[in-house]
Amino acid sequence: QVQLVESGGGLVQPGGSLRLSCATSGFASSDYWMFWLRQTPGLGREGLEWVASIKDRRNEALYSGSVSGRFTMSRDDAKNTVYLQMDNLRPEDTAVYFCARDCQSIGPDNSRCTYRGRGTQVTVSA
């Protein structure tokens, strides 16, 4: 059974940092691209916005323009865990962050994923 469990969210001031973790089980995460996405319901951003993805078996990541240079995605295949280091956080980064697998874009700022976790809340506020 595929499971993804996010942790590490919380409340942080603008300019601060958080590190999200995603523990996976039921499959070898090293064999898959893995994704971080975020959602901000209630603010007109109901879709699942792609944030970052990392290639299978490699620590090569891709980032959306809104987080490039501030966020770093990495993986530890020995632990079946992926991470999202978030630095210089901004209020507009406030969202529920999801770890996911098997994702595809279905429109602007919206993706569909076969598997994703329950998410972890990140709130950036003074």
C-alpha cells in the first residue's frame, strides 16, 4: 500500500525557514519522480499548484518560478524520504503542502496526482 506522510509544517515569520519531510512506504521511492505541491483553498487558488519535483535515482530537482532560488528539494533513498527546504519564506507561500507521486499538469497551477499525502500546513505571517 502506497503511503506518503508529510511533516514539518508550522507557523514562521516572513524571511524564515522550514524543512518539510515526506516519509514514503509501500514502494521504492528511488524508482519514481517525486513531487511537492501546495494548495490554498478559500483564496481562489483551489488547484494543486506544482512547487518542485525531483528525478528518480538522482538529486536533480526542478522548481516553479515562484520558489526557484528559495526552495530546495532533495531525497534520501536509503530512508525513502524526500525533503523540501524552504528559505526566505513569504506570506504568499502560506498553503497546505503535499508530497505526491505520479503527477501530471491538468491546467495552470493545477495538477493531478495518483498518490499524495494528507498535507502539512505552512503559515507565513508576522
